[in-house]
Amino acid sequence: MTADTSADAFSLLSAQAVRARAHRMLEIGLNDQLRHFRVDLGRLDAAVDLVLATTRKAYPTFDVPFHSRWRHFVVGGVDRWAALADARDWRDGKERARSEFDLAIVSVLLDAGAGPSWRYRDPLTGASIGRSEGLALASLDMFARGAFSAKADEPLRADAAVLQRLTVADLRTGFQVADDNRLVGLEGRVSLLRRLGEQVSAAPQVFARGDTARPGGLFDHLTEAAEQGVIEAPTILAELLRQLGPIWPSRITLGGIPLGDCWRHPALKTEDATSELVPLHKLSQWLSYSLIEPMQRAGLQVTDIDGLTGLAEYRNGGLFVDAGVLAFRDPADAQREHDVASPLVVEWRALTVALLDRLADLLRQRVGLDALSLPLAKILEGGTWAAGRAMAFERRPDGSPPVKVISDGTVF
């Protein structure tokens, strides 16, 4: 591996690279030169209308929280994690932050699409909950029971040694999977958590600060990376991608460096080794958003939150297809299933990231707020994700996205 190749690889492990290449994809689309989608910015105002209406309905005062995993732990108006955490006598704020890092990392890595039929029956209320909310509650319940902990007297933690031993049967039980309640990508999720355990164990200098190796050790690592208690959100992502990059399934590597959620598209030509590569880092950015609040609670200041990008996932992307901003060149593609690595899916996901920036600018103009007071993290929550879901259920009885993607449980 040459130094140049290494630098090229690391250049793709950033939010800046995601945003730059996504906007290049949009530029190509606006010139009507993409193979799979046409782009109609004339339909973007209608998408803004829907997102604005959705946000005002959920948050009438526009006091919108960040888009993060923590929202999914609120069930029936009760914050399940806060109830657990507030009842615990933490030694200090750092101990709670490590536990919240453990929970967020494990839960987010289990958060790829569940499929339309899977449900989790809430033991407390008896409610049957699907999709991201169900996945969140199932992972929280496992976490609360100490399913990921190596210490019987400390259930609210995740230890690398336990993650490495996780079995399909463990997750099948915890997520109530059965023949009539199938979860998409079950084996992929288990493999991802096992690799997380292996990676955390292999880097004690990062993850085992005065404790056994655990994902929550990343809190201390990021605290050290902060300057006078201040850290930029893109730095959180960059460290996640560097420290946890090897956990992702064998995909594209460059100079021996795994690139994670990064794919090939023939339209993205460059003059270096990164030609045709399109980084998206969806789950890692979702996790970055989810680590902001634990850091804030621990007294750190997180800046440049808008330095992260929108998430290249099927609710945000579905919004633009269902709203007519994106249209299949071949209508038959709406009925076909597409591999996550296919140029069509890569094109769709990259366009989603760039269009979210365009939509955010228009929405801020409508309500007279700037990016500091209404960052993308709030627009996603208010927001595009909820609007995409609502439109999906209006168009299709099962709420499935307008693009059919074959998932392995580690991307969507």
C-alpha cells in the first residue's frame, strides 16, 4: 500500500466525501445523464410542503429533537431508557455515557430494515411494534436484561467478550423471531455484532480504558480527541469509521483499508484510486447522530452538526421517489428487486443525500430559520424520515419503499 493510496482511502471515510460525491451525482442527474433516474427539481417544493406539514403536526412549536436512536426508546410517551438510567446510581456522568455508547452502538448496528412483517410484542404494554421502533425496543430490552454484559451486577453495558459469543439463537429469542415472525438479515446482524466484539477486543488502547473492552470505551477515546471539551460532529464519524471500519462485511477495500458503506457507480469518475467510488456511511452517520446526546449529557460540546449528511436510507430516499423528484427511467425497475451494490441503488442513495441538502435549504427559507437553529439532524427527525414513511403507507399497503432492495441486514 502506498502512502497516496492510503490517503485516498481515508479521504472516503468522512462526511465531507459523502456530501461531495452525492452532489456530483445530483449534478450529473440534473444534466439528465444518469442511467437509472431522472431528477425533477420542480417537484421538490411539494416534498418540502409534506415535510413541513409532517414536522408541524409532530412538533407544533418547532422544538424538534435530533434524529437519533434515542427517539425510538420512547414508547407511548414514556422514555424507557431514561427511566432505566435515572434509576441507576451511576458513579459519574462518564459511566452513564459509556453505558449509553454501549447501547447506542449495539442498537444502531441492529437497526437495518426489519422487513414489513416482523413485529416485537412489548412485554410491558402488549403492543405489537414493527420496523425501527420494534428493533429499538427489542435491543433495549436485551440490554436491560444484561444480555450483552459480562458482569452480572452491571447489566447496563455491552462487553466485547459477550458480543463475540453472540449466537443466532440469542438474537432469535431476544427479537421474538419465529417462522411466522421472520426478521430480515438475522444472520447478518449477528455476524456484525460478533465482528464488533472482535474489533473492540483487538484495540484495547481505544476500547478498554481502565475496564474490560467494550464499545463504550469509545466515549473516552472521543473525549481525548476533543479540544477543551469541544468536538466536531464529523470528527465523531471519522473516528467511528476508522475504529469500527473492519466490522463491516467484506465489500470494497482500498490499499487494504475497508471502506464500509461505499459502492461503485460508473458515473463518478476521478483521476485517482477513488474513481467510481461512492461513500454513503448510512449506519455510521446514524450512529454518529446517536452519540451526540450522550456526549452532551456528559458535558462535552458538539459543534458542526450539519457537517454530517442526511441518511441514504429507504425512508428519505422513498420520499423523493414517491414525491416525483426522482423517477425511474425504466418503470419496470419499480417492480424488480435490486442488490444493494447495484448502480441503481447506489445512484438512488447518493441522490437522496444531495436532495436532502436541497430540501433543507428550502425548508429553512420557508420558516425563516438558519442551519444553526434548524440543523439537518432536526429536519430528518421532523421531518423527511416521517414524511417518507407516511407517503409509503399511502402508496403501498405494507408501507414498503418504492425501490425494492435486497437487504443483508447491514445497510438498510
